[in-house]
Amino acid sequence: MAKDVTTYTLKQALAARVEDHIEIAVEAADGTKFKIRATPDQLDALTGDLESILDGDDAEDAA
């Protein structure tokens, strides 16, 4: 990961549709709050990535 990236531990996240995009409100464990704006297509791609990661974890647990 690049040195100029800050990593936060997720406390909670909420999503809502706002006009033509989705907003994800994020709160980190240290209290930092921010919003991410994304298109439905971007979130579809992210969902696919997350499903692949979680499916891989399930396969490792079954082995």
C-alpha cells in the first residue's frame, strides 16, 4: 500500500441512495467520519471483489 494512504479500522458504515449515486457514510474506530460517493456500477464491482474474498475465506475454512 502507498505511504500516503491512511488506514482506518471500521466502526460502522451506512449506505443511502442520493439522486444518481450511492453515499456510504463511514465512521472509523478513532472517530474519523467521512462519506464515499460511488456509482451503482462502482459498487457492483466492489461487491464482486468482496464476494470473491469472502468466498475464498470460506473455501480455506472448509479445507
